[in-house]
Amino acid sequence: MSDLTVSFVQTALHWHDPAANRANFDQLLAGLTRPTDLIVLPEMFTTGFSMEAAGQAETMQGDTVAWLRATAAHRQAVVTGSVIIEEEGGYYNRLLWVRPDGSLSYYDKRHLFTLAGEQHTYTPGGARLVEEWRGWRICPLVCYDLRFPVWSRNQAVEPYDLVLYVANWPAVRRTAWTTLLRARAIENVACALGVNRVGRDGSGHEYSGDSALLDAQGNYLVAAESQDGVFTHTLSRSDLDAFRARFAALNDGDVFELLG
């Protein structure tokens, strides 16, 4: 089993301007000086967190999916983040998991943020996604999912080594963000990554960033604080396996099934 090099991007987003956001990510990623295995972008990284899906949605054949495929091929890495997608008459806050060969999987955000009326615009997803990539099992989730530990639970039937959350999480709730992200790492005996944005969006919400990568004990490996940029760290497979061998709490977990 190999180590996994993870790069995540924390930046301000141009409101409702996919081309400008893609150009900004291109510029930031141009600064990557070494190979990486996984590149993680924030939630709704082409628009900001918007309820104006009818005017902002793309399709699975649109420019952003094409950009993700080109970026993944160029970097020889998986690239992931969420985008507003229209499909079969519905709108989805869809996390796209794009591989270097151009193939992709996706996860539609399960827990829609009712305080912003997200449930009135978007259709919720019905299944988690766990992807195997370069020897690691990775569970990518979206923003508000962080508040629901049952959905994030690491289970023997679908285990993972890294759980990640792409987000537009406002600064007013930053304590919840940092606390829950550490909790998800500790309770699931897994590495955890939260990728947020900075700046102010078109709805007037401020974002403090606080993107972070943590080990399975809840220790910070990378803390972006409020900085704008690309952050890269290599996760140690041997460290994760050694800690799980010493502290095998997952073996004592409850067995349950999600019914809906």
C-alpha cells in the first residue's frame, strides 16, 4: 500500500462566473511543483453557493466537466469538487470525481441546507460514493453532510481511509466546521480533509476558509487558515495502518443499515 499525495485549493470564488473560476484554478494549480495524486476543489467551485440553478447549471457534457477531464489528464491525478448540474429536468449539487483517463463517478449532495432553501432547488442524492484510488479508499461528501455522522460513518461493509468534504461554509459557523471535521476523523479512525473557500459571495456571506487535513487521531497535518492558495501534503499509509492496529476501534462499531 502506497502513500497518497493530496493537494487542495482554498480561494475566493467569482460569483456566477464559471470561466473566471476555471481560469483562477488554472493559475493556482500552475504553481504545483511536484506530482500529486488527488486535487480537491471547493463546493460549487464554478459559481459560489447559489440557489439560481436555472441560470447557472451546466450539463455533464458542459465546459466544466471538459475542464476537469483536461486537468486530471494533465496532472495525472483525480480532480474533484462540486458543480451545479442539470440532468433530466432536475438540478443537483454534484460532486464530480474525475480520473486521469477521463472516466468519472459522481456523488449528489445528500443533506441539502434547508436554512438556505437548498431543498427547494436541488434534488438530494441517495447513495454514498467510496472510491479506491492508488491504494486508498476515499469517501467524498459535500458541506452540510459534515453535520450528519451517521451518513459519514466508516463501516466494515464500505470502509474508507480518507473522508473529505468540499464546502462553502460561512465564517459565522467556523467553530462548528473545525470541531466537526476533527470529530469525523477521530470517530471514523480515518484521515479527514475539509476544503472550504474564502472571501464574500454574491449573497453577502463571508467565508474564513479554515480548510484542513487531519490524521486519524484528529491531529492537524495542514491548516490553511484564511490563506489563498494550493496546499499539498503526503498522507502516510504506514502511519494510518499502524495507528489502526494499535487502536482498532472500528472493530467495535455498531452494525446498522441506512434505510433512507
